[in-house]
Amino acid sequence: MKKILITGSTDGIGKLAAIELARAGHQVYLHGRSMDKLSKIISEVKATSGNKNISGFVADLSDLNQVKQLEKEIIGQIDVLDVLINNAGVYNTPTATNTDGLDLRMVVNYLAPVLLTEELLSLLKQADKPRVVNLSSAAQAPVNLDVLAGNKTVSEQQAYAQSKLALTMWSFHLALQEPDINVIAVNPGSLLNTKMALEAFGNSWSPADKGAQILFDLAVSDNHQGITGKYFDNDQGSYGDAHPDVYNPSKIENLISATQTLLNQ
């Protein structure tokens, strides 16, 4: 039995992956923004899977102070973490920025998972063969550091694509920094039938189960054990090449430096 934390798991592929991991007997920790919704989903996952080892945490990942509080709650309740799936993501939002003036897509899709993962490294290092799975996307665009810092505004589509490339670049960086942790960035599939995709584009190409299955596999399958610093493209069903910037050390260095400056403010 592995202890697995999935952010953004009250709907979409995060919820579906949680159900399958629970069915397989793992201890699953869910995450959501609303206590009411989280409680309902915990009950649903327990009932659907027959697994009672399901609990969760509440935090709004668009608020980095709440992310810091989330880290403290997790560390206070969990002594070891085998798998962290950074699944939470946003595209359409009622407001473009958070209270700190940062683009919500940059915060939720990139800065929050970086902050959360770095603070949970101590728990991951207690596991035998820890894994971190970061949700990337087929949509990847060069990261403008002014957009990251909240000094420049771009379209939702551009901010989303930049946030996903940033997360992919950081994933490769983390894999080098922490060789004992398997780190994979994954495009779970383009236009899956999820609430986020339907709200953003109004249609879908593939069932959400496609994305949930690859999250399940990357989390626990022996087929992916020992693989790190790679990009899995679920549109192709295999590991493949990410955006060229992922393989550019100087661009990664600039991104990491800017990221740490923001997170240390």
C-alpha cells in the first residue's frame, strides 16, 4: 500500500485517478478548495472503492499562503509520502490575478506545485521509491518572466501554456536535483472530457478515463519505476520530446531563479 496525495482531486481526472488508486488498495489523500465538496468526494471515493483509507486537505492553491498552511497540515498528519500527483490546474477563471497580482494560471498551475513539492520533499524522501507526477499539457509556450512575475498580462491561453511549460521545465530540474525521486511531467491527453476543458473549449476529444489511467500508471505501475526527468505524452501513449526550452539549461536556470525570488517574497 502506498500513500498518495493528489491535488485538485474533487473532480476531473484527479477524482477518477483517486478512485482507481483507492480500488487498488492504496491510502489516498484528496485535495480540494471547498470542505463541503471535499467531504462529499471523500465519501464517494470510499463508497465506490470499498477503501476506507481516504482522507483529504482543503486549500485554495491560488493563495500561496494557503499552500504554505497546507504543507504544514500535511506534514503534521503524514510521516511518509510515496507519490505526489500535482494535478490541480485552472484555465478559465473569474478573475485573472490573485490578491498578490499574479496570474492565477501561473500560481495554481506552476508556483503552487513547486512550493508544495519542495516543502514535502522530506516526506517523499522517507519513501522507498518515491514519485512525483506533474501535470503538463500539449499546450506549452515559452515562459515570459514578466508574465510569471505579474508585470505583464497575456491571454488565458498564453498564460496557461506558459504555466505548463514552466512546470515541465521545473520537473526536469527537480529530477536532477533529487535523483532518488522519480519525477515525470505528463500531458494526460488533449481535450479530455473534463469540466476544465469543457469550460475552456466547449468540446472534448477523449474520455477523462484516458487521463486518469495514465496518472494511475505513472503513480504505481512497475513499467515506470526508475524513470525520471522525462515527459510522457499521452496523446502518443509514450515518452517523447517536450518543448525545446525544457532542454535549455540557461532558460531553466533563469526560470528557477525568478521562481525562487517570487516564492521567497
